[in-house]
Amino acid sequence: MMQTTKKNDPKVMRAWCFYDWANSVYSLVITTAIFPIYYVALTKGNRGDLVSFFGLEISASVLYSYALTGAFLTIAFLSPLLTAIADYGGNKKNFMRFFCYMGSTACMGLFFFTQETFSISLLLFMVAAIGFSGSIVFYNSYLPEIATEENFDKLSARGFSLGYIGSMILLIISLALVLFPGVVGIEDEGLPARISFLMTGLWWFGFAQYSFAYLPNNRSPKEKEGGYLLNGFRELGKVLGMLKDLPLLKRFLMAFFFYNMGVQTVMYVASLFGSKELNLPDTALITVLLIIQAVAIGGAYFFAWLSGRVGNTMALMWAVIVWVGITIGAYFVTTGNQYYVLAFVVGAVMGGVQSLSRSTYSKLLPETTDHASFFSFYDICDKVGLALGTLSFGITEQIFGSMRNSILTLLVFFVLGLIILFSIRTRKLAPVPATVV
């Protein structure tokens, strides 16, 4: 029998938010801060930024974009079937746990990332990205199960905010190691960064145990007939059939696909841009990322508040308009101070657009027990969009020889997302008074 979950249970909601605390260290340390900077430093040499990846000579920054593209396309391909199997079997927490452990273990393995282990370590980087992305699908799908609709915006913002705080703490510890290695007797210049990769994996793995202890199993009441794989395909077909009759949900997914393509690509290449195009020192880049994280905490809560005043769609439109301005500004950035100002604005809307997108999608879902399957389509839009975003960014750089030109491709994505958002009008996304969570 299915285990019923009492909605708005403080203990369950706290455990759900705490997974953001656990896994967001990957987003900051691996995705945007220490790892990209270490990667650039490791790949600089007599041949410019050319590297050998299993014998293939390629630009390091282009390879970085392609590696992310491969990881995200992999999880986008696997996600729909795995979530359908999880919904059928009622064991999505086990799937979430599997991807969490896979990603966190891969992060620990990056401790051994050196020139001699370059190709294998880049594969580990891809596995970590797959683990992070895979666990997020199942994590997000808990939102409509543990809370009532009027609390989606605020609870989603609370989760992202905890993630920003936790990742800031670990980044500060990592930054202290990088800046003052002699204090702890470290002489190897690359060792502090590699220790931060190890700490990221341990942090993610360790703190996730609190979430796994209290999140419900949600055992499925469905009668078990046949194998999980066959029934997974059947479950996926059923959800696809339901999706055809949900025009607002499909339209939102299309808008999310485009504007999120820009948001996520910016997050993944921001540090590389500052290092390669502006020649900013590593410490400056990390300081900027700390500023972004700190501002994003307030931004997530601000947009949750704004959605309560003007509705989810309008609040998202305002956020995307700001992103359009950010993209235009980034093309003309030439100094460190300009980069810092732009980073502050990025922080103000980064948390808002992420948390509000998740809660908006939850509000548009029909009455169903197949939340993981529905969120797999949300994740497909996220990962395929990000794969295409990083791919187009890398191809544009490879063709024109500058990351600055690649920024213009992101501008197109934001504008398309904004146009589609403008077409969404529904009472379901009107302001709703929230209860205390």
C-alpha cells in the first residue's frame, strides 16, 4: 500500500530543503568556482589551451563545453524511463539516493585530477554532472507531494536559499585552503583545489543522509504485473498522453526550455569567461561567486514575494527581462569592476528564476501520483536546453575564436523564452496567499 504523506509537515519540508544544502556545494565548487579555475590553470601550457583527450587534440574550453553537453544529454535520455519506473515501483527515493551517491563519489574521485589523469578525470567530471542532475529530478518531484500549492513558491525559495548558504560555507573553507595553503602545511599548488573536490563529495554524501532519513518512500499502490522496464515504458506513455491535454503546461515547458538554457549556460561558463576574456585573478573570480550566492538568497525570497503580488508568470517575465539586460551588458564588459556589478545583478535574479520556475511547474501539474515522471519532462527541458546552450556556446567560440561572441547566442534564448511567457495567462498562476512554512 502507498504511504500517505501529511502535507506541510515541518519535519518533512525541512528534510526536503536540506537536500539543497547538501548538493548545492556541487553547483558552486564544481560547476562555477574552484573546478573551472583549476581546469583553466591545469590546461594552460606551451600549446595555448590545446589538450589531449584520449588522443584527440582540442581546445580545453571547447572540450569543457562538450563534456557538459554529453553529460546532460545522457541524463535527459535516461530520465523519462527511470522516473516512470520509479513512479511505477514507488521507490523514487532509492533512485534519488543512487544518483546522489554516484555524483558525490565522482566528486571525491576528482581529488586525483592531475595532468597525468586528465582524460579519466574529465570522465569523472561528467559522471558527477550526471549524478547531480539525476538526483535533482526525483528531489524536485517531492515538492507537490509534501506541500500545498499556496506554499510552493516560498518552500522552493527556502530550499534554494539553504543551498546558497551551505555552498558559501564550503566555498569559503576551500578558498581559505587555496589562499593560505602554508597554514596547514600544503606545498603543492594544485592540492588545495583537489582537496575542495574531495570535501564537496563528502559534504554532499554526508548531509544528504538527513534528507533520506525523513523523505517519504511513497510506495506505489499499483498492482505489479510484469517487469519494471516494460511497465516503466507504459507509465511513461500514460504521462505523455496526459501531457497532450495540458496546453498551459506544455507552453510553460517551452518557455522554460529557452530562458533556462540561457540561465544555466551563464552559470557554467561565467568563471571561464572572467578568466579567459578578462584575465581576472582566481581570487577575484571566487569573490564574485560569493557575492552572487549571497545576493541570490535575498533574490529567491524576493521573487517568491513578488509572485504573491503579481502572479508567477509576471514575476518570471520580470526576471527574464533582467536576464536580457545582463546578457547585453556581458557582451560589453571589459573591466573587473563592470564584471562585479554584473555579477551582483546576476545574483539578484539567479535564485528567483530557479526557485520560481520549479514552483510554477508544480502549480501547473494535474492531480496525479506520477510526479517523478512529470518532473522528468521538466528536467529534459532543463538538461537538453543546457546541453544545447553549452554546445552552441562552444561552437560559436570555436568558429569566431571568442567567448564574447557566444554571449549573443544566449540573448536569443532569453528573448524567445520571454515571448512564450508573455502568452501564458491563467488564473491558476494568479497571486495566492501563502501559509507559514
